[in-house]
Amino acid sequence: MIMSEKQCISGACFEDTGFSYTLSLISGKYKMTILYCLMEFEPVRFNELQRYLKRISDKTLSQNLKELERDKLIHKEIYPQIPPKVEYTLTERGKSLMSVLDQLCTWGNENRL
């Protein structure tokens, strides 16, 4: 039986898959946890996220939030007041990813050892 190019691994490229693209948006130690926190508690402020994540530096949290905002998964709302107030919420695009995270939670609950 002759396999088509699409079915043959030698012609495949992982980077071209939807799976790869999704992983590129949520990869890393904290991004899925940040998204999960926003799904459960939005809107959430920076310090609240930091307390939720426990051992995360300001720099790391800030970098992850900037990347999630760049990828249009979260929205940053800055209120013009003193002291400054900043809140994070999920965008519609971010909310559309929540069913995937819900499935991860379901699988984890069902398969926890």
C-alpha cells in the first residue's frame, strides 16, 4: 500500500499543525495557570495573580501577561487614577480557549493518581 504525502511522517512538519500553534500560545510554566485564574476570577489585578501563582517574580509575570496580551488572549485595562489600577480579563479569543483548558481539568480529575 502506498501512503500519501499527508500520511507519511517524512513529509510532515509539526510546526504547521494547529496543535503546534496552540502550544505556542499557552506554552510555559505559567500561561495556562494565568488563563485558568482569569477564567475563574476575572477581572484580576496583577498582585492578585502574583498571590495566586505564589512563586513568580514580577518580571516573569509581567512578561507572561505581555505575551498573552500580544497574542490577544487577554485584555489589560488601565484605569487613570492614583495609584494606578490595572485589571486583566479574557478576550473573546481567550474565552474560546477555555473549553480546551476545561477538558484538561476534566482529564486531570478523572486520571489523578
